[in-house]
Amino acid sequence: MRDSCSRSRSSRSARPWAGWRPLVDSQGGTLQEPGAPSLPDDGTRLPRPDPRFDGKIGRTFERSTPSYPRPVEAPAGSPNVLLILLDDVGFGMCSTFGGPVETPNLQELADNGISYTRFHTTALCSPTRAALLAGRNHHSVGTGVIIEMGTGYPGYTGIIPRSTALLPKILGENGFATAMFGKWHNTPEPEISPAGPFDRWPTGLGFDEFYGFNQGEAHQFYPTLYRNTVPVEPPSTPEQGYHLTEDLVDEAIAWTRNIDAADPDKPWFAYFSTDAVHAPHHVPADWRGPYKGKFDHGWDRQRELTHARQLELGMIPPGTKLTPRPEEIPAWDETTEDERKVYLRLMENYAEYMAHTDHEVGRLIESLEQSGELDNTLVLYLVGDNGASAEGGLEGTFNELASLLGVQLGLESTINRIDEIGGPTSEPHVPVGWAWAMDAPFKWTKQVASHFGGTRNPLVVRWPAGFEAMGERRTQSHHAIDVVPTILEACKLPEPTVVNGIPQKPIEGVSMAYTFDSPDAESRRTTQYFEMVGNRGIYHDGWLACSRFGVPWQTAGREGDILDTPWELYHIDEDFSQAVDLADEQPEKLQELVKLFFAEAAEYDVLPLDDRKTERLDVANRPSLTEGRTTFTYPNRLRLPEGATPDLKHADHTFSARVTIPEGGAEGMLLTLGGRFAGFGLFLKGGMLVYHYNLAGVDRYQVASDEPVPPGDVTLRMVYVSDSDDPGAGATVTLFADDTRIGEGRIERSLPNRVTLDETLDVGFDTGTPVVDDYPLPFAFTGRLDSVTISLD
């Protein structure tokens, strides 16, 4: 026994908290006060250690002093933090920065704060979002490209490492309430399923609350929404006035007010990441029309008008040149009357979408002002996660999913439905010319990380409690990775070195707080690389070298050797818009910067360079929930994103549904993937078994049974036999009830790669949009559905 006790005492004394427990004498008096031994709590190790007991313990409570553990509190004077991020907004779109779209609410923020005119993003959405919240370069956090294009290289996995804790985690562990609203797009696609894991969802990476969507885009009238990790339906319908941006603002307002009501002293961090103005460009009915006729002068003239206005406002330095139109983009004067009719309506709709977005962000700001919280809120408003998007192609499109899938609708399809543009039955996107115009005075657009049309976005910062500047501009060069250290400095918080026991990569950003009260301070960001799908750039000490490979609307692999593409050279300190290429005049400077690019690329996991686009969408590039399996049985009422489902494109497969048909018949969806803008569905309607295939609205194929399905227990099957294992291959479809063939038909052409970017595979009902507009949503199956099995044959 003695030996056992001795071992026990020895074991206890080795525990790090042993010194915290006071010794007491026989009368109950304290012989030893709580000891100093404690884990360090300087904020660099998160989570913070449990608080030390600072009371006294006697034999009874009358002779003891309590010391109740208090929750972690944010540093005294910490502001609330509101980080606003818009999507696909060019530098020259908003009137605040000289553009044609009136943005009075953005203007009011700028008039009461600071505007940064040399702030940069990564040229694409997922990468900018990861860099923005991590304070590290996008390749450093595994997000060198959008998550749907992830590959097996460290800079491109789409997996944010545990060694790069995000801002909400840091703030949350330091006493802040945290929530995000809107577009996330930073969870690996196979993990967006009921099986998780959920540690790379917003709530697994530091946010207390999440309301929004998890993929690259959302239909503004029929979004695929989640509350935390659970899929939810929108609270109302388009007919009832639903629009996603308005819903997100309502949720953000409710959350901030609830936090302030429950604990007025607790600071909060809200990340408002609306999908606007990313395609599809959807506008509420009462916002359509104000910009009719406002762009009749065309995109070439619009750039001239914007450039002149930017000079007048002082948003660009005197003498800044307007960069010329690339030869790949047609001149406005070369367009036909029909083309102009379509292009103008698409641009008017795009402008209306931006005006509506400004109004909704203004509603959020107004709510903070009404609650008295605005002046103690650090507002950082990043006007775009990249430049305006050229992904609508040279003609624009009525169905932007078709463009992304490489399916061209043609101008006639848009003319025939021009009055629907902006409404629930459309998925519109502007043509390249208008995207380029919205990026004035810079060259190129979204995806083109080599030029400022892809990477330069306005930033507005407002914080009356933190600085006195109002209506001023800052011209220091900064990047999205500089936002995290800026917020940490404002909140008096150190950079963590260990989080959840994992050593952290150093934050690569530089705080911008030094510029708040020093407009002429020398820029502290002296070097920054850029890279996106093969487009490269390197900024260093006022110079920029860059190399572009291909055009952003080209979705398939590009020809040529990426290492042989020419480099350009610009002296940015004297050439704000990248207008004067000095490569031939200063070859030594150019080579110096090219070498620096590859040094930075090696350090930050940019290599290997990869220009592929559509090819990287192939799920075979990444681990998958479906890998190695050929049979998938799904229960009724299941929803899964495409990335978590078997790849059925140009592959033989069978759907088998075990159902019970009541007397009098049944109808409803058995299985569907996608919807109105591309997809397929197997359903019963009018007693008939129907398979409908929607080729992005270009073609539709329907195979129906020859006779109604009889009542009783029956296994319904759809057998899809592809003509070949080639993208776009046709197929023969045969329908069965048990073993009886009840219908057969042809799919002459199929979707070449993805089916959808924003809708889900649904079993037993249909969420989002209908695959064909002749049944009401949710079109739940009215018989009994046990399960649906997908077999890869």
C-alpha cells in the first residue's frame, strides 16, 4: 500500500496543475495560496488555458473564498468587426470609384472613412476568400484555385491546413462572437455532405454561426442554403419576393442585434460575404429598369467616361493612361444591331444587380447605426474578390452555367427570352466587353492575375473610434492577406503561434493600420506575387513583371508552353494602370523580377504551374466519397452536392427505385441532379415514368413510359447506355417496371463535364429549380419510396 500511495503522489506531483491546489491545516486555514505554476497565457497559444483558481479553500465553504472561472474576454476597447466582401466587381464599376453604377451607400462609407486604391486580390474567388481570412497567400493555404479544381499538390488541394488558423478562430478564442453570412466556397467538395467531416465548414474553422451556401455560386431566387451544417430551404419563394442578398442581410441584422441584446459588452466579428454580383445576375422585379438606355454608347466609350470620371475624382493619379482594348475583345462599333440589343440588356441587368446590392449593404450599415454600434465597429468593405468576370463569353449568355460547361447557346437563344433576363427563369451573364469596361482603367478581367483588371479591387475602411480620417484616400500597395493582421492590431491581439496544439505558419500579411493616420506613409508591402491558372505577376519596390497565358473565357486547355509566354514590365509607381510596357527597354530589371517570381513561387507552394481549367474539374483529380464504388443506395429525402455523388457523365449507369404506387397512382421526383439550367431527373407524372435530360437549355431529351405504372410494389429502372466514353457522347435510355420494358429513347448529346455548380442531387423531391418547367416544386413523391440505387454498369 505504501508503495502504491507513493506512486500515486509522485504521479500527481508531475501534473502541471498540481501547484494550483492550496494546502489546508487541521483548523481549515489556508497554508498555501494558489501557486504561480500556470501555462503561459499571452494570447499566442490558442485555445487559452483554463483560468487559475484564485480563491481560498478551507474544510468548509464558510472558511473558503470562491473564485468562479470567468470566460475569456476580448481586450478592453476591442471594436466589433464587420468584414464585407462582394463578388466579381471590377474597379471601375461603382460610382464611388468613378464607375457608371450609382452606389450611394458605399459612397457614404467612403466619405466617412478611408478608400484604398492600390489594394489587390488573387483574381479568383475561393483563393481570395481563403487568403482574406488566413492572412497568408492563397497557395500557402492550399487554395491556388477554386475548390472544384483542386489537385494533389500542396498549393492546390483546396484544403486549408490546420497550421493556418483563420481569423474567426483567433477572434473566437479571444472572446468575440463570430458569424458569417453568404458565400463560403472553401470546403473541399467531397466534404459538403451529411457525412462531413465538418471541421472545414465555417463552423469548424471558427465561426459560431453560418448561414449561406458552400459552393461557388448560388441562384439568387432558389439558393442551396445551409444553417451551420444542415441544409435548409429559403424562407419564402420568388413569387413572395425572395432574393438571397436580402435574406442574408436580414440574417446578419438579426444576429448582430441578438448579440448586442444578450451581451452588450461582447464584441462580434461578422463576415458578410454576399454572392452579389457574381453570376447568375438576378435582380428583384422592382429593381429592374433604372439603367435602361444608360449604356447605349457601348463598352469602348464607357471606359473613356469612367477613366475621365476617375481622374476627376482623384481615384487615379493625374496622367494615368486608359489601357487599350485587347485585340481578343471586339470593338463596340463592330457589333450588329441584334448583338447590341442583347449586350445592352445584359449590362443594364448587371448594373441593376449592383445597385440593388449597394442598397442591401446599406441596410446592414443602417441597422448598426440605429443600434448605436456603428461608430465602434471596424468596417472593412472589400468591393470584389477579383475583377469583373469575363466567364460569360464574347456574346454573354442567358445561361451562364452553359458557358462554364463549354456549351454555347448562341445569340438567338437570348434574344428570344430577353424579357426574362434577371428573373428566376434566367441565369444571365454579361459579355466580355462589358466585364472589361467595368475594370477600367486596367487591362483584362477576373482570372487574369497578371494584370490589375483581375486583381485590383477597391477597399473602404471606416472606424470612427480608431482614426479621425474622413473621405481620404490611401495609395500604399496592399493585398487581401493584409486584412487579418490589420484586424488583429486594431483588436490588440497577438498573432498566435500554436492553435489546438499545432504550430502555425507565420502570417504573411502586413497590417495596414500604419496608414490610418498617415496618408503619406511609405508602403510596407514591398513584394507580392500573383498567380492564377498560369497567369503570373510579381510586384516589387514599385515595379511589376507579368505574363498572361490565354484568355479567361477559354475553358479548355490552352496551346503552347506556359514557360515560353512573354513577360511584360511596368514601373507601377509611375504607371498606375500598367499601360507602358518597358520589357524591351529594361531587360535586366525584367529578368531580376522573373527570378524573384520563381523564388516566391517556390517559397509559397505556387509550383507546379498549371493552366488547366475544365480538365481540373474532373473529380478523378481528388479523393472522392465515391472512389472505388460502383453501387450507391440513397434513402428518400437525401440531398448531396455533385462532388459527393458518382460521376455519371458519358458512363453507363442504372437508376433503380423501389416504390409502392397507391391505388389511383402517384407522381413526384425519384432522383434528380441539377435543374432548370442543366441536369436530369427520373420522375412519375400523369402516371408515366419519365426521364428528362436538360442539356443546359440548348437541347432537351425526354423518354417516357408507353403506359402508366400500375399500382403496388414495383422496382422502377432507368438504364442509360452511353455511345462512348467521350465528353458529350449520346446515349440510349430504357425504362423498366420490374423486368418489363416500358419505354425507350435517345439522348443525342450529353453534358461534357459538370452538371451543376449550385444545385444538388435530390432523392424523393426536387429542391432548387425544376429540371423541366412542367411540375411544381418540391415535387415530392406521393407514393412510398424506400430507396434509389445508382449502379455504374
